[in-house]
Amino acid sequence: MNREYYFDHSATSNPKPKQVIDSVVEALTNFNGNPSRSSCRKSIEIERRIFGIREKIANFFNIKNPLQIAFTKNSTESLNFAIKGSNLENCNIITSVIEHNSVLRPLNSLRDNKNVSLSYIHPHKETSEVIKEILSLITPNTKAIVLNHISNVTGYIFDIEAIGEICKKYNLLFIVDSSQSAGFLPIDVEKSNIDILCFTGHKSLMGIQGIGGIFVREGVELSPVLEGGTGSFSKFERQPLKMPELLEAGTNNIPGIFSLGAGIDYIKEIGLDKIRDHEYKLTKFFIDEISKIPEITIYDNFNIFRGPVVAINIKNISSSELSDILSEEFNIYTRSGFHCAPLVHKYLGTYESGCVRFSFGYSNTMEEVLYCINALKEIISFFNN
Ligand SMILES: Cc1ncc(COP(=O)(O)O)c(C=O)c1O
């Protein structure tokens, strides 16, 4: 097979580390019981392993009590549990224009059904400007801030520590979507005063698709969006309100949980700093080089530290055509279109055209990025002639 150049890590990380694949095989080979559903030894062994993985996740995000973490399908499910379960009604919520639809759609559902008004902040080069904008939007009716940590289109990073301070001061519920940041930036739920952290397992946390999670701070009241079996409290007529059962209705994805644990081990072995430095180095090199090409527009390039994501367009080539050419002629895999984030495209002025997103991962090399830059130059030269 021809060599492939995978620059779509924001969609899902690829390849998965060997130890992640091995952990799934181990789960399917040796751990095919149902944890918490019976008291047989196998079931208890699995429950122990899963608790160990909750502890690893707790340690990774500085969560004090691992039982405040529930496993979900992905961050979409976590965000629905957080946004729809937080009993937010007849109030105002502040969010941003860089949100993914997994934040926007549940928020719009509250707007349509629960008399919630939504206010939007924008990316700014300086965090002080972001804070100024938030302060200008807070009203006595504001109850929560729901925010994407890193944009999946522009790589813009909101300073969640500074915003968490504001949430603490004004007693606002702080819900963070860490889909693009967990596994790239350190996240400390205590330092950033996060009430609910939503994460997905299959992106930079290196697990497989179908696993994610949610941390809910003790004392934050959530209503369950899903109800069903938990293997405990079986005589309760309704879902138990205790974490993690509150948000874990039905049989958990054991192979997925194992993969998430192995993904975190992999990150710890390499070191989060090393991963971030490598991915940022590739991102910066890519931006620096393509900035010299007049036909290329880079979106929202504030020239500040960002996530490993770069969105571009090339003059006179549609985003879908560019992505197709990169794929078919150069084996370079990117993502074109709107990236499930319609408001960011309005903000960038690409609501009609979309753009092409390049997202880098730890497995990418400088040589691959150089190959990609040369491919873009070749495509431009072809269209110019
Ligand atoms: C910022 C952001 N939020 C949420 C999601 C949803 O993630 P998942 O599909 O794993 O639920 C994504 C996925 O691309 C994302 O980039």
C-alpha cells in the first residue's frame, strides 16, 4: 500500500498505539464478564480493573474522587448529560462561537424548550479581552458557562483557568468540552474550577471509538438523561442519583474503557509536555511555511500558541476539491467542509465555502509536514497554469 499521510487527528487519532490495541484484545479475551452485575469472581475482577482506570483518569485531570467520573459513549453523550441534565431553565447561558454541534445542539434544545437565552463570546488574541467580553455578558440571570477548551477548526485555546476564576466569583456552573484538548494540554479540574468536564476517548487520549467520560463535581446536581440498569439499587424505581451510577445506565463498554486506560498510560510514558511540544512544533512549522504562500488563507491565525489544528483555503479552489485532490493524488488525509461547527464558520467568513482542516498528532513527522507543504505548492502551481 502507498504511504499515507494522516492529518485528521482532530477527527480521531491514528494509528492507535500497540498497547491500546493489546488492551482491547485483553478485555475481549479475559474480561468478558459484566462488572457490578454479579458477585462472581470474574465480575469483581473486572470491576477492580475498571476502578483502576477511573483512578488513572482522576489522576490525569486532578479529580479527587474517581467515583465522580462516569464512562459514556463519547463527549457528545457527556455534553448532552451535562447540558440537558443540569436543570438549567429560565436563565441565560454563556457559550462561544467556536463550539461544536455537540455543545450547540443541546444548548439550542434548552433555548427552544426551557426558556434559556444564549450569549456568545469570541476568540481574542489576549485573554484579558475574552474576560472583558464575558463580564459584559453576565447578567443576574446567567447561570452557566459552557465552553470548548480548544477549537476543532482553528486550534484556538480558551484560557479555562482564567474563565474558571470568573465562574467561581459569579457562582456560575462551568462545563468544559475538552474533546480537542485532553491529551494535548494538561487539565486540572481544581485549578480551573471546572464543575463538569466532558472528554472523549478516541482523539488525543488515544483510545478506541465509542468510549468517553464525564466528571461531575461533588455537590453539582444532575438529573439523569438516560435511565436503566446499573447492577445496583435494583429496587429503586428511578435511576440512582449517586455517581457514577447516575450516568452509567446499561452495560459499560469494557474494551473501550480498557483502551482509554492504556491510552492514558501511553501518554504518561511519553509525557504530555513532549507530545504537546512535538505537535505544536509541527503546527508552527506548517503555519510559518504556508504563511509565505500568497494564495493560502489561514483562518484566525492570531500567531499565538494553539492546538495542533490549522484551517485553510486556497484561492479559486473549493475546500472539498482541495481535500479530494490531497487525498486522491497525494494520500494526504484532511477534513473539508464545516467540521460540525457552524458558528465558527460564520465568524471566520467561511459559512458558504467551508475550509480544509489539517490536524496533527504525535505520530506525524516533520518530513510528512514538509511533504504536505510541497503538495499544496504543487496544487497551487497546477491551478495557476
Ligand atoms: C470540540 C469538539 N467537541 C465535541 C466533539 C464530539 O466528539 P465525539 O464525536 O467523540 O463525541 C468533537 C469531535 O470532533 C469536537 O471536536
